Amino acid sequence: MRLILFLLLLGFQYSIYSQSRPNVIIIVSDDQGWNDVGFNGGKDIPTPYLDALARDGIVFDAGYASHPYCSPSRAGLLAGRYQQKFGHENNTPYNQADENAGLPLNEKMLSEVLKENGYATCAIGKWHLGDHEKFWPTQRGFDEWFGFYGGGMSFWGSTGKKPARSGVLRNGEIVPQSELTYLTDDFTNEAVKFIQKQEEDPFFLYLAYNAPHAPIHATAEYLAKTAHIEDGARSAYGAMVVGMDAGIGKVIQTLKDQGLYENTLIFFYSDNGGHLHGASSYPFRGHKGMLFEGGIRVPFLFTYAGELKHPQHYSHAVSALDIFPTILAAANITPDKSLDGVNLLPFLSGDTAAPPHQTLYWRYSDGAGYAIRKGDYKLIYSGYKEKLLLFDLATDPYEQKDLASQHADIVQELSAAYQVWNQELIPAKWYDPHPENILKEEQKRQDILKKASAGEKRPKNPSKAKSR
């Protein structure tokens, strides 16, 4: 009898412990610009469900991705460390046979930590952390996986001339294209099903939409919601955002229907700044791939409805690297490795007034470009411009006034701090063509500007100029 009572009590205590630990959802959008959500002031693309989530939570006005493009950004997020410290500094090459290109297996991921601590885990959507099977989610702490391993694909599920296994997979097995509709909707439906079947154990859902990454594909239903946008590229892109927003609304409603919303941490952020196919990083300078604010300051919010007061905007700089330690702190899990982010909970609750970070760093392509933000000063070595630039974000948040020549002392101070951090990093484990591509982009920009100014060279005798 005593043994039975002991076992019953132990089971009751485990049940209470499991239920008290929060569920966790990380929602990642792909190449979405700062101005592409209502909660940041965007007006043309309707995002009512994300805006509602923001009203229940905290919007980060200076929320940063840890890298200006896709694969390295996701590596930093799920490893909780600067990705340059373990060589995942570039996009992975599209070669499933490459056994070296992926988030290193000795770098413990958030999914592995949570699974070890009793969480049910599921990855849905875009992976982009290694094409080889050994890097796939089911080998990295996820019980379930529905998605594709590469960096992008048709939203209709077509693989074209690529191998079928480069398409959508369920736990590593091919999902026939006939079973797919529109990937954004398919990923939403899988997320809803996963939540609906959760009972006792807390869960971790990593929902990584590939919207609004190219190719620009959208359904007639979502296109109708952005028909008022006269710029065709912007309208089509906006429809992709609308589809993702509608899906997030369904996920949130499912949490509420299941009685799980109040006890679920929800992070939403874009993996980097907006791309050049209809996205908008307005009012910030630059875009995806750049270290100007438009390439790394992203739509970013956090909701924990049952614990944190809301709504509010948080103005201090935060990083996607903070997501890992914040989740572990909320789940009362002690990390077993050094993390580069910080637990945001005491800062967001008001217990700590100081900013979470004094300094944040970025680097791409083994230093072809880098940046450091210390306080309000931000130093950038732009691979596009091939020069150092200094900005005071307190007075010039849109990076229009380069102060490098006026404040050589600050340039020297921040350069020295960067060099100290740079010593902690290792060379990228594989190559991508970003340095070459950005020089081509800058040359194209210069050519456009040159062409625009060509009209200043008027004929010496205006009367002989041909009329047009």
C-alpha cells in the first residue's frame, strides 16, 4: 500500500511539474522586412493576427538577428551562440552529399536540451542547417519533422529537376506532391495538428515558415487581401505575408482552444532583414545581406501571456541569441554550455532596468563584412562599400550620417573591441559566394546612379538638341 501511495504521489508531482513548465513556440519568418508588419507601423500589408499577438506581448523595437542571412542566423538561434564560433558563418551549399556542411553535431541545440528535459519536440518548415541526413531535425532532438532541408523551394511543393528527397519530408520520408497544397498552409495545418495532440508533457514547436522568401508564390485568396497595393511586386510579396499571418492566427487560436495559450512562450522574428523582391525594411537603411539596420533589425516580438505584463514596446537592443537562455530560464533548466545571449525575463518584467547588452557583434564571410554596436554607437565595415562607417543610432537611427572621420577615437575603440571578439571565432567551415555577389550588387547600384546623372551632360548648343 505504501509503495502504491508513493508511486501515486510521485506521478502526481511529475504531472504538476510537467504542466507548470511552459510550452515553447518559436515562429520564424524568412527574409521579412521591418515595415512588413502592423505592429512596427506598416500600413499596406494587413497582419491582424501578429498585431493581436503583439498586443498580448512585448515588441522589441531594437530586435536583431545574429546574422544578415538565412542559414547562419538559424544556426545562432538554435545553438544559442554566435555561429562564427563554430564555423557556421555561411549559407550551406546545396549538396546533400557534403557531410561537413551543417550545424556541427557537437553543438548542442535547443531542441536537444528541451527533449532531454521531457519536452515533446517538433520542427515544421524550412530547416537550412545541413542538407546531409545526419544534420536533419530528427537527428537533432526533434521527435517529429515536417518540412524541407534546403534554403528554399516552390510553395506548391514542386521539386522540378531536383531529387524528390529535396522536397517536403515527413520524418525523412517523401511527402507526395499530391498531398501538398500551398506550403504556408501545409505548415500551419501540421502545427495545429501537433498542438492538438499534446496532453501532459510540455512541448517545443519550431515553426519556420519559408514565407515570404522567394520564389514569390501566393494563392488567389491571399492575393485578394493585398489587391490595393499598386506595386505588383509588393502586392504579391504582401500576399505571402498575409498567408503566414493567417496561419499564425490559427496556431494561436488552437492554443486558446486547448487551454494552453497562457502557459506558452511564443517568439516571433524574421531570420534577417527584407529581401529585394517586394519586402520593405523602411525606414532603415539596407536589406538582407547587409549589416546596416535594414539587414539585421527585424520584426521581433515575445508573448508569455500568463506571466508578463502587456502590451509594451521594449527599446533596448536584444538579439535572437537571447531566445535560447530565456526559454531555459522559464523552464527552470540550467544550460550545460556557455551561451552568448542573456535571459530576458528579468529585463522584460521590470526587475532589471539596465539594458540586456552593452555590446553586440556581427560578421559575415570570415570578416568580409562586420559590425559592432556598443551603446548607441555602431561601427560597420561594409563589404558593399569596402569602407568603415560609424553611426550614432541615438541621433541617427537610419544611418544617414557617417561620423567615422569626425570620431576617430570611437572608431579605434570599437575596432579594438571587435578584434578582441574576433579572436574567439574560427574560420567558416564552408564557402558561399556572398562577398562576390555584394560587390556585383554595389556595381549595379553605381551603374544606375551614373545613368541617372547622365542627363547633366547637355549639348553645348541647346537649340540643336533633338526634341523628345
